[in-house]
Amino acid sequence: TGLAGAAAAAEGLAGLFLWEIIGIGRRDLEGLDGTGGARLTPHAPYSCHPDLIRACAARAARLGHRWSLHFDEDPAEAEFLMTGGGAWASYLRALGRDLAAFPVPGQAPTAYLAGLGALDKNVLLVHACCTGPEELAAIAASGAAVALCPRSNLHVSGRLPDVAAMRAAGVPMLIGTDSLAGVPDLDPLAEAALLLQRSPSLSGAGALRMLTGAAGRALGVPAGRLQPGTAPGIVELDGRPEAGADPLRGLLCTARLARRWAVEPGGPQGRDEGKALPKRPSSGPPGHLLPQGAKGRENHEGSV
């Protein structure tokens, strides 16, 4: 809609705004420009023609900006790319898509993107739930980052990304939400709580970096870091952490954490310090999911 960028700017928030496009057939990008400062980005390898992905990647490289792609979220994605069949093929045909226009690459998702010139430091890969060690090594070597959206992953496929394997491979990670089609709210803290609960090797400090500095670096925005020349805003979390050796981990796992601005973005001058941020809904704990099939309204504006 172009409204997200203006709304964020009014609150002093830094961000990256992407206009997600879909097209299994050939599509010319000429004349396609994101509204409200949004940048073009393809939806996913199974929903976009390779020419569309290649063109978006080339445009991002030329302009030096980030872009994103839903990636390796479900085993059906790899099956479709390898064989042209499976659940995704059936679903696309049911939507009336002409699959004859889609050249089946016969490759797994990571190799496919690399072959398109779309695996580099500019791309943000969203999900990577089914990505194995060799593919993770290739992603790490490319400089690409991965956005983890665990609540959406459990809703869609019941799978979670292998955080320990990504850390071992050196893949940059951040925490995101995906969209309201698969989660009850756009709360990164709820995502962090679930990820910590399901990833014993992840520390509280590691999750905090994925919510802040790592996210800012991956998005290419000056956010999430406390250092000279930045004015990121500071959020105060109010909760009673569970007892344990990692109090930050316990705090981030606390259900329905209250939060407020200790310092709003842009600094305290002229801002309303102490302004409360929305609390988690009381309808469920951090891992609360929509029931299977309850897709909600279409919305491709997640948050990090």
C-alpha cells in the first residue's frame, strides 16, 4: 500500500520496505516500481519465474539494496523445483497457473538460486527450514542472511529451522514474524520466546542479537546497535524471568512481557519517554498458533 514506510517514518523507526511480487510466468519488470519507497522483491522460488528472480537480484545488486525471498520452507518446494510435481504443482494448477511457462530447474533451492545469480550478500532468505549442512555452507559463503520465523513454520509445516547447524556454518540469522496469514500477531518477542524454547543451544544473548544488531545489519538499516552516531531507541522489557543460569534467556521466554520505550527512536528530545508498546494478546502463550487452516487475512508486511 505504501503506507508502512510513512507510518514508520512518523514514529522515527528505521526499516526496509519491500513490495512482494508473484508470477510463475514470464514478467517484465519495466514499469514496476514499489510505492512509498518500497523495493521490489520476488515471493518465492515456487511462485516466481526464474527471470523474475534473476531480474530482482540484478536490480538489487545494481542499486545496492537488500531484498528477500521465502526459501526452503517446506519439502514440497524442493520437490517442485527438482521434478515439477508434488503438492505445490497441484496447488498452482488449482489456482489456474500455467506451469508450462515455468522451466523446471531440476535443482534444490540453494543451487537453483546460486545458478540465477541470486545468492549473495543482498538477499535475505526467509525460513530455511529444510536446508542441509552443504547448502548452509554455501549460504554462509555467499554472505546471505536467514530470517527465522518459527511460529509461522510450525503453523505451515510443523518444522523448525536448525539453529545449531546455521550457527555452526556461520550463517547470519535474525528473528522475524512472517505475515498474519500464519501467526496471530507481528510480535518478534513471541518468535524469540518460541525459538529459545525449542533451541536449547541458543543463549539469551544470541537471541537478543538476532532481534537487534544482526537484524539491522541484514536489513541494511542503522538499527539495533548502541554506538556513536546512532539513535535506535531503547525498549524496556518488564517481566519476571525464570530462575536459571541465563537470566536473559529466562526473560525472553517469559509469557506476555510488558514493554515500553525507555528512549524512543531518534533520542529523548521532544519524544514521549515511557510510552507503552502493545502487549502480547492474552489469548495464548508465546508459542500460541492459529489452528491449521486458519490463514487469517493476507498481509505481507512482517516485522523484525
